[in-house]
Amino acid sequence: MSLNVTQKILKEHYVSGEMTPGEEIGLTIDQTLTQDATGTMVMLELEAMGVERAKTEASAQYVDHNMIQADNRNPDDHLFLESAAKKFGLYYSSPGNGVSHPVHMQRLARPGRTLLGSDSHTCANGCMGMIAMGAGGIDVAQAIAGEPFYVKMPKVWGIRLSGSLPDWVSAKDVILELLRRHDVKGGVGTIMEYYGPGLESLSAMDRHVIANMGAELGATATVFPSDGEVKRFLKSQQREEDWQEIVADDEATYDIDDEINLSELEPMIAKPSSPGNVVPVQEVAGEPIYQSYIGSSANPGYRDFAVVADIVKGKSVASGLSFDINPTSRQMLSDLVADGHIASLLSAGARLHQAGCNGCIGMGQAPATGRNSLRTTPRNFPGRSGTKEDSVFLCSPETAAASALTGMITDPRSLEMDCPQVSDPDEPTIDFKLLEEPLPPEEAKKVELQRGPNIVALPDMEPLPDHIEVPVILKLGDNVSTDDILAGGSRVLPFRSNLPEISKFSFEMLDDTYYERTKELEFSKGHAIIGGYNYGQGSSREHAALAPRYLGLRVVIVKDFARIHWQNLVNFGVLPLTFTHEEDYDKLEIGDALHLHDINEAIKEDKRVPAHIKGKDNEIYLEHALSDRQVEILQQGGLINWIKERQESKSR
Amino acid sequence: MSLNVTQKILKEHYVSGEMTPGEEIGLTIDQTLTQDATGTMVMLELEAMGVERAKTEASAQYVDHNMIQADNRNPDDHLFLESAAKKFGLYYSSPGNGVSHPVHMQRLARPGRTLLGSDSHTCANGCMGMIAMGAGGIDVAQAIAGEPFYVKMPKVWGIRLSGSLPDWVSAKDVILELLRRHDVKGGVGTIMEYYGPGLESLSAMDRHVIANMGAELGATATVFPSDGEVKRFLKSQQREEDWQEIVADDEATYDIDDEINLSELEPMIAKPSSPGNVVPVQEVAGEPIYQSYIGSSANPGYRDFAVVADIVKGKSVASGLSFDINPTSRQMLSDLVADGHIASLLSAGARLHQAGCNGCIGMGQAPATGRNSLRTTPRNFPGRSGTKEDSVFLCSPETAAASALTGMITDPRSLEMDCPQVSDPDEPTIDFKLLEEPLPPEEAKKVELQRGPNIVALPDMEPLPDHIEVPVILKLGDNVSTDDILAGGSRVLPFRSNLPEISKFSFEMLDDTYYERTKELEFSKGHAIIGGYNYGQGSSREHAALAPRYLGLRVVIVKDFARIHWQNLVNFGVLPLTFTHEEDYDKLEIGDALHLHDINEAIKEDKRVPAHIKGKDNEIYLEHALSDRQVEILQQGGLINWIKERQESKSR
């Protein structure tokens, strides 16, 4: 049978389920990637799971998100992550080394492997002929512990590339064109697989750009073949031995067929405030800009900076414009210095920032209120820049550079110069310090976790009791989001490694007495929450399940759940139930004592769970949609206990 | 009569008072410097004063402090400052250009001139044969408006330098040695003037290092002669025509005599948490370090970075160490790139940050809790790094580099290598974009101030009324500090350009009902505050006078005042009085209605001001210590009105 690249890789990693689009499958995970913003919780979870050492081929902990260090919390996190990487046998990339995705690509990515990362742009490494997926922190912890990752089998969306990119048009324009065509949900439930003769003109780093922003289409992953260009890239990184060819069979088919003729593309731009809001640059040319921002995992290549340098060389950016250069890694910065590109950028008026994610995730370089900011980053959701009333455009390095010179949005084709011809270097600097190797097991065992005052170990979670008698303490309406449950932002996020502290913010947007009331119940007595439709929509933030669980949440009963939050509740040992008869929603009030009996038996044997409302002489029927695996997880008190048990039984 | 350099410059700028140490003198100001953290208020004051255009030879607005841009407030401030610079005819240095003091030195400093800056390290430019002084924002606004600056005539502290610096010892060690000898108050009331044969071996930038940290000794200013080295420096900046020789007469004398033999110095280090806590590096060698931080106006020279680069060249810094490089300016960074020094630093493992003040003023790069941080910056007060429980050492670039390699505090003389011999370049890159020239008057008139949502114009202040009848709404004890009156820190400071908002924080540390109670009085009805000894000690923050004044404060009656806050009260139109009989403090209570009549006459004619406490049938006697000039300022409702009146009368 003829297979495409996606099928070839999945076949090698498949452990359970039906390989039919929409059905849950289990996949073995070869590599993991965590960054600092999500990684501290993953490390606390590994500790709580009793994991001694990563079971993966390669797991790496990067520090690239929170590097401002406005106070002790960022650097304390860094030291904690460094100690955790040593203890658990992970690679460690210290602050200043660079952005996780391109560094991973340079040092660890291997064709044919699976990669799971606690960062939504993990998909970028699909450029290397891998299945690379973003996931929640505890999913990654689970993978590090050697467990499979469960995901709904996606459709494979084959995108045939033909032609070659014209002057002034680059990889970013390819993915912006796809976003123009299909918008931000166009890739949901798919793996985007690129093939065809157009690949010839796309370097591995160009493919990284395209794979990275598959996340913006909502795709589960993006896959490129592992061809001669991947071989060239690995050779340039002195890792030729890690290459293997993986290309689609001649007769391979796809669930969805699509095509892009690269020769017909023109410079594209995503207007505020969605990556799907794409138009040709020409359409908005002439709008004044305040900032031109170069960098991020969406344009991380040497060429992405070198082409900008060549465009501005010998000129000056527009007066008053903030021209922000964010190098990808120390290694790449060294090459850009050596080749004179940094000199060109500085002389044109650049602000050169440290290597890292920086402003791409709102960590500095926020634009002035209402002023237009052009960025080569992947996202322009409102406020993501750090400025509430922002106006962020996404574009290619060529467009950002041309616009920096004129002070207004400019189609680079209108510049009176030849298009710079730049390739990634064939013999780049290799900075082996970018990743510290895992410690040998005997040394790792001696490492103690370095916990700053804001890093608090996760508490033990009890198994699901057989009887639950708890008061209802919140009754909520429809469409409660994870932001309502636990806000993000700079006020709350610094406590992400401190469950007792972050829990205090739970539900404060909806009912600011929630925390106090759970405290009066001494947390341990437990409580229930009632909700309407689409409960837990929005961000996949696992703290939205973990924090209320810490405060004693045992049962959530709603009309229906948003998928990821539902999964997170299970993972943290909270029983997620729906009403069999939706009208029963009206029967439950705050203060009611809810009684569920013989639960362990009930959820194992049936989809239906009976419940009494004490004193009201009412029996209501509730339901669950848990798989057998999930029932087991829940019974043990959540995924941490479940893995812990498996770790222990394996070591017995 | 033989004169020293200080006397020569003062003589040319003296306008009033007695040139006797301790007496107030008035000096004309040739140049001013403002940075962004203090500059927004200065610009609002210029606007409120009705100043149309700077009257100085050169006034420059720098953006170097708040460049993290975590949200809209920093970049909104930058745009406001840019527009204000254009409107008022100032030079403007945009974010990324570099640190104010060295950039001012390169572009504008001129021997024989006076410079007043709203930054305590303004004294650094004393290296150029200038009298350069830090001052409060409104003092600088006043100077920009063409008014003299009033200061107590300092003693001149002559420091004769002999010998020359040994290998591995540099300018930082000279000023650390003075701090070791005299501690952080050793220079109060003095101008430190350096002379003697040892000057030969100190470059202009070395002298900048020494002059900069005169601030840490509490000196009013530091003065170096304008000699051949200053000529060489100006020539290298293509400004030879700005040079004039100013050296002490052969027979010149000093109020205080001191001497340092440079040949006898060794590497010094200031231990946590005071710049005066100095010991030889040897004494603390071997202590583990977490961070080595290079940069700031206390070590801004090309050589300060190049020598570090040469020390670490071809090596790697200790594993886990944060090696933070903070370039002084874009121009200097270009030279360091061109000469291969940035390559050496990166290859050793540096984190290269944008040019600016950055971590020196707690804007990023905070160290981990309790970990030792070695810095070439001027201050290590507790928490200044951004981390509350910090442990910051101050040292030379040589010591910081040697310690970075070993991971522990290291005397650079113990390195097994020859001491790098580096000089500042004789033909450095000249980046003319570092300072934008003032707009011509006709264009400046058209400029409108760009006010972001957090930048609010200052309100009009009424003149002193003849009768004041106000309630006492706070009665405080001894030693109330300006931090008690209005806190600093990241919660409050972002509102520094927004008087209505920042006022809400007034006195909250002592009585959090203060704001609400002033609001009930509709601010305009006014109120009085009673205090004990040493009222208003601590930081010179002018908001501590301005914010309560905005809320209606008209009179402060205390046992005695701290000097700067007393001056600030006058500047913002608040009548500062002391009890003639201290026991009258006990007669006044919160809620008492205080009645002062015929005040204008009273303060002009006499030092004594009678007051009634209504309903108590009590007359108490109060006193003021205002000069005639200050009486006039107060009568007009503060310095802003006073200048405004003078501006208008001049233009009539």
C-alpha cells in the first residue's frame, strides 16, 4: 500500500485505537520539548509522578520565554528548571541560548521521530520529517515518563507545492496565503503534509516557517518529507548520521487535496488582530508604522535576518521607528555578527535584543497605544503584544524591512534595489553550549531540585472516594471559559509554579468569594460546581483544572464540556459529569448537598451516575463520557497518580 | 589669585549668593540632561510653565531607563518624550541609542560648561572638565527655562593622583578605593576635583567611571581638568573645536587635600549591600557566583567591554552562570562588533542585551534569590537589582570577567594570562543618529505633544491665598520618609506621568483613608498635615510633594524638615512651617480647623506666622525658613507659576 509521509511515521509509532480520522489513537513519543513558561509545572508533575529519568530518546528543557527577570521569579524558575533537567536526564538550554523550536531543530530533531512539546508551535519541527505536536504540560510529562500520547486521528491534508518563490516573496508568504484561504480554524483535525516539486526551492528553515504557523490554522501537526535538503541541513549541523530519507510513495494519497503554485504568490500580510486576517501587502501599503519587529520561531532562519540586513544596509530606518531585532539563538547571532549583518542592522538604527522569544509572547517590546507594529511573529491576537489597544500586522522579513525604511507599510517589490539573495550558511557556527547534555544516571540521582520561594511542590491527590457528599458552591451559566476559571496575564502567571498561590485567583472573575468559601470548607471536605453549555472553553491552560482541584473541587456537572478542559479535569482527578436531563440543571442550587454513592463501581460499569440532592428528596441522573483508560485515571486520583502507579509497578 | 578647575568654572557661572562653603549660590546652567524615568514629569512641568523653547546651549532628552516595554506605558512615554523634545527644542536620543551619560559625553559635553541633569549620575560628565550635577526634575525644568540653579556652595576636595594603574587594576578600583576610605557620605557637600601626574594614565572614559560614582560618595559634583586627553577624546568624536584647556593653576589650593597613588591599588569590590562596603577582591575570593553583569554608566567605555572580551576569548564562562552584556550605546556596540569583541563574548556564552541602563536600575536581569551577582554597575542597595533578597557585588570589568570564567569571585591577577592591553579607539564609529538635533523654532511650534492614555497634563496651581482655613487630616510622628508619603517601585512608578492616578497612593503606607478623605473635601477645600522630626527624609522624589498638593495639601507643620522635601514643598506651593514651641504639636489633632490669616504679608515680613485652632481658642506660633526667592515662589503657587510669570514677563 502506498503511504504518505504522515502515514509512514504514524505507522511506526502507533500503539492503540483505530487509525480512522476522528478516533483516538495512542502514539509512542520519541522526543519532548518543554519551555520555561510551561516547563516548571511539567517538572513538578514529573516529581509528583515519581519519574526518575526520562524514558524518551531525547527530552529537552528550554528557557526562552520569560527572560526579562524583572524580579527573582524568572531567574528562580531558571535555576529550578536547570536542576530538574539534570535530575530527570533532560537536555537543558539556558537563557540566552535561543528559541526552543529552531534550537531543537539544529541539535535534536531527527527524521521519522515523534516530538511532543508543551508549546503550541512545537509543530515547527515537522519541517524535519517528524510528527511534532503541541500539547498540555501533563501530556508532555506523561510522554517523558514513557507513556503514549493519545490524540484523535487527524485527516491528512496534502498540499502540493509547485513553481518557485519569486523575488521578494518568502516562506512566510506561503503560510500567510494558506491562512488567507482557510482562516484560523481551517486546519483543525488535520495534519498538513507538503509535497511536490515546489519543495526544491524551500530550505529546511523555510519549511520551519511554514510548519510553525500550521498552529495558526489549528492543525494537529505539519509534515514535510525528509529529503536531500533535510540531509544538507543536518550535515551543516554536523549531524548527517541522524538523517534518513522519508518521502511519500509515488502513489500516496491524502484525505484532502490542495495545491499552491509558489510562482504566483505575492507579499502577504495579516492585519490586526488575527493571523487569518490576510490580504496582499499592496492592499494596506502606505499605512504609517511605529515598529518593525524581526524574529521569533515564525521567522527564525539566518536568511530571515540576513535578508533584512541586506535590505537596510547603508540606509537608515525611518525617524522615530522602533526597529527591533530579536536573534534566534546565540549561535545564529554569532554567524550574523561574523558575516557583517549585525553591523548593517545596527548602522541602520536597530535595537538589538537578547536571543529568545521576547516580544513575540508579550515579554517586552510592546508597541505604543494604537500604533501599527509590523512583526515577523506568528500571532497578532489582541493584546498579545503586551499593549491592550495594539495594532499588530504579521508579515515576512522582506516586508518588515522595506516598511522599516519607509516608515509605512511597503510592498518590498516597490524598493528600488535588487532582491538580496541569501542562503542559510552551509557551515554555520556550531555552539555546543546551546544544549547541555543530560547527566549520566548516577550523577543525576544526586541532583536536588533548586526551588526558589515561588516554586512549590504539587500536593498529593487522593484517589476517587466511593462516596462523595459535597456542597454545590458555584452555579454558573453557559460558555464559562478557562480565563473565567483562572485568568492568564502578568498578575496571575508568575504564580504558575506555586499552586497554593495561583489557586487564590480561581473563579475570581465570576465570584470572588469562591476562594474564601473553599477555605472555610478546609479544601479537603470538597465541593461541586454546576455549569451550563460549553463549560471550559478557550485556552488549554491546565491550571484551570488543577487550581480548583487543589481547593477541593471533586465534581463538575454541566450541560456540556469544552473538550480540552474536560480532559484536564480527568487528568487532575475531578469527575466531569453531564446532566442526563438538562432540566435538572434547575433543580440544583448553591448550598445543596450533593450525594454520589458507589461511584467507582458506577463509572466503571455504566455511563450513568445517579446522584441525590440531600434534603430535597430528589434523585437526578448524570452521565460521563470517559474511556476505560480515563476511568482508571480518575479512580486513581488523576494522571499523576496513574503514572506514578505505573512507574512503580514497572520498577517492581 | 590661583584657582582650581572647580573655581574657574564656577566663576564663569556664578550669579548670586556668597561663594562660601555652605551658602546658597545661583549658577547659570549651560546644558541639561533628562532621562525617560524622570523626563516625562520635566516635560509636563515645561508645558505647565509655558516654556516655549529651551534657553540653554544644549538640552538633551534620553530614553535609556524604561525600555522593557512590558505594556503600552513605556512606549507611550517614549513617544511623548520625542514630541516634547521636538516641541521644546531639545536633542532627542531614542530607545536603543544608549545610556545618557556616555552619549552626552560623546555628543554634547564641552569643557568649562555647567550641566544639570535629572539623574543622580549626571556628575559623570565632570570627566570633561565640566561642573555636572544631578538634581530634581523641576530644577532641571527651571534650568531649561533659562533660570539659574541654586545649590549650597560646596567645599572643593582636591584628590592628587600619582603613579599609574598596575595590570588588572582599572578606574573602577580607584573610585572603589575612595568609597572604601570615605564611605557613602564621605563626599557630601563637596566637589571632588582630581589632579596630578596620575591623570596621564587615565583616559577620558576612565575618568567618566570615577566621576560617575562620585554620586555614591554623595558629592555634589566631580571635576577633572580639560587636558590633552579630553582634547584627544573630542577629536575622536570629531568635535575637537569644542575643546578648551582648563587646568588648575600651579598654586591652586583645595578646601580638603587627599591623595591616591594609583600604583599601589589592587582590585577592589563592594560587598552587599552598599557601594561603601568595599574590600580587596582577595578577601572574598572563592565565593560562588550566579551572575556576571557587564555594563552601565559606571563602566561604559569601549575598553570596559573589550577587556572583558579579551579575558574570556576562546574560553567558556562557568556552567550555569548568567553572563550579561549590556552595551553602552549602539555606536559602541558597532565598534565592539567590528573589532571581534562581540564574537568573543558570544562564543564564551554571553547574553547580549540591548544598549541601555537595563538591570543597573532593576529593569530586567534580576538575579535569583540569594545568589551572588557581580556587577560593574554603580549601586548595590538592597533590592535595586529587582530581587528583594539579592546579593550584589560591585567590581571592575576585569574582576567580573575573571569571576565569570571560574564561577566564583576571582582576583583577576590570579588568571594565568597576560593582562589585555586595550585602549578606546581613536577613530570610533560616529553614529549621528544617537542624538536627533533640535527642530528649528518655526517647525517646533507646530509640534503637538503626543500623550498616551497614561500621560496627563499638570493641573493649574492657585497662588497662595491670604487666608487659609483648613482641617488637619493627618497627624504623623517622627522620621516620615518620602517613601511613606509616596512609595516608589513597580506598582506606583508607572503612573509618574499621571498625577491624578499616582496621587491615589499618597500616604497609603501610613493611613490608607487619606486619599478618600481628601476626595470628600473635593481636594480644593484644602487640608493640613502635622508631623514630627525629620519630616520627608529619604529619596528626593518630587511626587511626594506634588501628589499631596494635587489632593489639596496647603500647609505642613512639623518639628523639623528633611532638606530636599522641604524644598520640594516650596516648589509645589505647599507652605512648610515648623512649631515655634514644639509642645504645640500636642495641641493639634486630626479634625482641628486651622486658621492662618494674612499669610502673604506674614511670610514676607517675618519668619513667624501666627495660627488659630478654631473652636479651641488657641493661638499657636509657627515659623518658616524661606528665602525671599522662595517666599515669592510660594506666593505664586509654586515654581511652575513663578517660572511661567517670568517667561511671560520676559516675552512682554
